[in-house]
Amino acid sequence: MRLTVHIENAPFETRVQKNLGYDKINKIVVLKPKYPKCIMNTLTVRNLRSMAEVNKELSYIKDKYKVAKWKSGKKKDQEMIYIANQ
């Protein structure tokens, strides 16, 4: 199973950029990630085996971060939490 959670007031994270090569058409260096400071607004946990593990990880995430809520539509005021079977 895979757990994906969107968080509010997401922190910026500094990451190391890797040089992937040179784009001959646009004549620029291609870096990944594109910018050194990235916003971390989505957390994903993979390879969870049961709903008990999903709930354990979800409670840990909720202790550290505030989960974002839908602002409009059918899911208004519900938390942005996704659980998918892999």
C-alpha cells in the first residue's frame, strides 16, 4: 500500500542538484531538481503491508505536520489523504 498526505505550510528544503547533461537545442545545462530550494508539500510512504502500518505512519505524520484540507468541491473541509494499493 502507498500513503500520500498533503501538508499545510510546507517547509522549503535545500537539495543537491545533479547535472544531467547539456541541452544542445536550447543551449542550457539540465539540472535535477531544477531549483536548489524545493517545497516539500506532499509526503509519500510506500511498501506498507497493512492498514495498521498505514494508520501508524499517518499518526506519525499528523503529529509532526498539519494535514491540508480541500477548500472547495465535494470534498470541502476533508483532509487530503490518499491510500492506494500497489
